[in-house]
Amino acid sequence: MTKAVAKKKDTPPSNVVDFAADAGGGFEEADKDSYAVPFVRILQSGSPQCKKSDGAYVKGAEEGAIFNTATGEIMESLDVIPCHYRRVFVEWIPQDEGGGFVAEHSVDEARDIPLDENYRMENGHELADTRMHYCISAETGEPLVICMSSTQIKKSKNWMTVMQSIKVDREDGSKFTPPMFSNSYKIETVPESNDKGSWFGWKITRNGFVEDGHLYQTAKAFRDMVVSGATEVKHDDGFDEDVGF
């Protein structure tokens, strides 16, 4: 497993054509369902990407690695700029029944769904309290989503607390909370365990304020797209959102 390497900027050949004259050409009819916003997940010992006998195997994948579901990139860490936060309840088919994503429910919808002591619905599906952090890469500006559920909900709460506690002075001496996308954070994984088993969880460290104006505007634009509904994130069947026991 290697650390993520910053992607080279694409520079078109200067002696061919003027690409700028046709900027955006071909994408005119693309809508929010035409793109995949990647999830960034932690690979666990049972993840299919780590098994050479599985069709989903990714070379170099091992437990504790960070995996980009859209590009297949394997990373030890990455720097992100958080842009927006949502809490949802994700309905899953249990792993012992084949697994797979079923639906996403709002907090209000989830209140009216009866559950048994194992958080299973009347249809036998599991309902996972899930915290979704919409971010962009602090290196490339590419959008990505980090989901936290089960044991990682505490990590999400701590991250939100850190972001909310950041204060900036106004000229009149008063203080205000800067936007979520004003700071970048280093995302890593750490081994964790309890009496039921062991796994890898998230470790999040604040880097500091974003100094690149273009990245800041990119993060703000992604936040606006998420809030307006112009972009849609689809949970993939290949992963169980739960991390830990």
C-alpha cells in the first residue's frame, strides 16, 4: 500500500486545436444521475477488495487502507476539505442474506419505522444510523463522500465538534464560526477493537485554514450543489456501511 500521489495536471497539446473554444462540449444533456460521486471507505479484513479470490479484488489492497470506490485508488491517507454534513438512515439487506443497499431514509422518516432489538425492520432489513460528510480532495478538488456509522458515529460527532469550535475574530472584536469548508483535515485509519472483534476506524486531524482561493470556491460550489439537490450520491451495493461491532 502506498501513499496517494497528487495527480498531474492535464495539459493539452498546444499545436492541435483550441479546446477552450468548445469547453463543456458533449456534456449538455448530462444530469445528476450521469456522474458518480465516489465514496471513500476503509477496507476491512473481510472486504472483497482484499481477497485475491474475489472478482472485486484490487491489487495492493489490505485491511486498514482507504479505498476510493469510483477510481479504485488505494491510499494510506488523504487531505480533505469538508463541505456539507447530512445524517440519514440507510436500509441494508443483512450480510447473511446477501447484503446490499436498499434505500436511504431521512431522520424524520426513520422515527416512524419500527425496529426490533437488533435494529432490524419488519421486513428483516437493517437500518443504520449514518453520518455523511461531503468533502473535496484538498489536492485535486475532486468531490467525495465519507460515511460513518456504528462505532464511527463518535468520530463523526468529534469531527463536527472540532469544526464548530473553530472561531475567527471580526474587525469589531466579536467572533464567528467560519464555514465548514474553511479548513482542511488529514484522514487516516487506526486499528480498533472491543469484546466483539477488531477493525480499522477513522482518525481525523485538522490541518488548518484553506489558503488556496480556487479550492475554497470549489468546496463552496460543491456544498451548494449538494444543498440544492443538483448532485446525488448513490450508495453502492458492494459495501456495508457499518464499521466496527
